[in-house]
Amino acid sequence: MKRSMMVGGAAGLLAGASLATLVLAAPSYAFKTDGATSPSAVTAPVSGNVTASAVGQLNRWGTLPNLADLVDHVSPSVVQIIVREPGSIRTTSGPGLENLPPEFRQFFGRGFGFGDGDGNGQQQQAPDQMASGSGFFIEGGYIVTNNHVVDKAKKVTVRMDNGKEVDATVVGVDPKTDLAVIKVDPKVAPISLKWGDSDKSRVGDSVFAVGSPFGLGNTVTAGIISARSRDIHSGPYDDYFQVDAPINMGNSGGPLLDANGQVIGVNSAIYSPSGGNVGIGFSIPSDMAKSVVEQIIDHGSVSRGWLGVGIQNVTPEIAQSLGMKDAKGALVGEVTADSPASKAGLKTQDVILSYDGHAITNMHDLTRAVADTKAGATKDLKILRNGKQQTVAVKIAALKDTPKAEKVSLSDRSSNSDDHVALDGLGLKLADSDDGPVIADVTVNSSAADSGLQAGDKLLMVNQTEVKSASDAQKAVADAKRRNRDAVLLQLERNGSKLFVGVPFSQS
């Protein structure tokens, strides 16, 4: 199933990944050292038809600029953030002691955490835990870091580059972008780091990171920007830099700096099978971070724009079913009642092609653009509706968090009937329920399974035609097949959200 998202909706937790894990922070303090030697500089050969500037670049491949002066300049402004977090409350029941005589169980009583003498469990508060992250000064004693570094903090201590420790207070956090601001007495603050322009950063640009991996104190690593606009499924506003500069646990919240020593990112996560660095780190671009940080400092929280549509990416199958040449834009799966989108006349199945004059390539482009818009501002949206482009004006409202939709299972919806209707060529079987047809079964390795359809999904429309029964759906699919369509467009409802899925007919 292609992922849909409410624009301005709540962020999800950082998702795990196959074969590896996306790791946030909280290092262990045990480590080992491995000997290493510095690599020799490599000079690339120069072929014919190469410009003078390219020759200079080729001759620099395999080497890094000397960062010593920049590191001397920025290091005092990068700090280690030490956090005291409450331990969890746990129930103890004396595992392994049930075979001891009663007098021993009584001897190992409450004070030793083994439970009551009669073997019954009890709740105990575990000791507080210490964790560590990184941060950097920007102005007047304010320090930027990650939300996940300080979100559970009972106490926050900042350890300066010179070893001095000072207490800090949390000014505000933004879980949706994993950013936070803390503050110390401005009198102890060193120089502030300057924000750079992340929009001008390119893949291949040299970068370096400063932070406190594994609680070791300021450590410098260097590399390049490996990719831009990475979506790691941590929330609706994902737009990460991917970098190969080694970033490890404890680097979270530290700065990613360009060759001029300006902050172009905030290090936030790594992709790792073991918790160690494998050369894939993720940083929040400075253009996003700066805006969020400024709001936290000014207001203690972050305000975002709200459009009020459920959207999803346009897949090649969906583009084909809608007669689009390119699979671009954000497809409207649902429109919230009494929302800015509803008042502007947006409809389900509209494809949003641009926002305020900026092209929308995928749903995250729209999500971020709307979030950055101040409430009350009016923006033009170019949409595709029934094969024709038109422009609508929308007055953006302020985002308010909404409760998560309650999950609904197939058994909650379907009737007790065993009569299932098959959709020819898709690998689906439907059952009728009191509120419409529901997917009862998905054939393994079918086109429906490959498209992510699941048992329990409610079927709302087939090829832009509303269906009220399994028989209606079967007729609509058969009609599409007679028209020699390669795919059908289904609108589904899952866990309270509506979305479209293009399902190709089986070639067999």
C-alpha cells in the first residue's frame, strides 16, 4: 500500500528498516579502539575534454581540505548535553527464586528487589538513567539539539568544550522535526555558530560534523553530502541530508557544517545494523531547522499551516488510470469537512500539481510547503481535475493536533456471510458489510498483494465510481477490463484514512 498522509498531520515514530535500524541517540559508554592509518592522497587521471575547473576538482579527489582552522573556530560552540532521565517502573517477582526454600525467599525481601516473601510481584522504581547527546550555540545562550535528546529529561547539563559544566533549561521542543532548544546563562556562552543556506548545498559538497559520539566529548568527522531530500519515515516533514561523515550515537543534535564553517544541518539519525556507523547518517537541513528554532525561541512552540486534505503520492499505475503523462503531484484521497481545502472547493481525486507557484513532485513537497505557511495566508494551488488543469485559491489555517484514528478490523465490518465475490484479474475477494464492500482475502503474490492491499480494507470507489456492494465493484472491474485498461483505480478506507491505489491487471 502506498503511504498516505494528512497534510499537517502528526509525525510518526522513526521507523525500523529491514536488515538495519535507524538509530537516534543515547550512547553506551563502553567502547573499543581499533588501530588505523591515514589513507594516502589519490590523484585522479585527467582525460581530454575536461574544463580547467574540472581539472582542479579532479586533482582534489581523494583528499580533504585542512579543517584545523575551522575546527578551532567552531569547536567551542559545540557542546555535550548530559541528560538525567527517569528510570522505568518495573514489576519484580523473583525470577529464579521459586525453587528456594521459603526462608530464603523471605530473606531476599523487598529491599533486594526480589518480590514479597510469598512470591508475589511488586512495583519498583528503577534508578534514573544518564544519556548523552550534542548541541551547538546560536545566540544569547540558546543551544540547538534534537528533541529525542531532551524529551524525557529530568535534568539537563551542558558540558562545554573546555570541560566546564553548567545547568540548562528546556525552552521548547518540536517532535515533528525532532528539534529542541535549551538555554544556559548567556554569560558563559561562546561565539554563536552561523546558519548556512542548505538549499544551496549539493550532493558531493564537503561537510564536517562536530559532536560527542559515545559521550567522548567533541570529535570531528568529515565527508560529503551523499543525497538530499531523504524520507526516513520519521514524520510528515522528512527532508534529510544523507551524509557519509561518520555520525554515531551521541552525535545527535550536533551541527553539520559546510566548508565555510556554517551550519547547514542538525545531525539526527543513523542507519545501522549494529548501532555503529556504516557511513549513512541523516541531518535536518538548516533551512527547516532555522525556522523551527526561531519559533521555539519566540513562542516556546511551533505553529504550522493546515490545508485539511489526506494526500498520497501519484504512482505510475495511478497516473495511468488518471490519464497523466508523469507520476507527479499529490493525489487528494479525502477532504476534511470545514477545512481550508473544503472551503476552497478541493475534491477527492484532485491532483495538486503546484503550491504557490512551486511544483509539487510528491506529497512531502506539499506537506512541507503547507507547514511553512502562516495561518491566514492565501495561496494558489494548480490542480488536475477530470483531466483538466485549473487554479484554486486556498486560505491556510493553523494546524491543530488531531487524535489518531481507531483501527478497525475485518471482523468489525464484515457480515457473517461466507459469500465472497472475486475481482477478476486483481487477486481480491470482497465481502459485503453493513457499510459497504470490504476486502475479505488477498491472494498471495497477486497484483493486489504487490500493491499493498489488505484484508479489512473498505472499498469505496472503483475507477472513480462509488461502489456500495461487492457486486458493484465486480461490475466496475469487469467494465475496466472490457475497455482494455491496464489497471484499475481503487479508493480504500483503512484505519480511518482514505487513499487511492492503482492495481494492474494480472498478465497471466
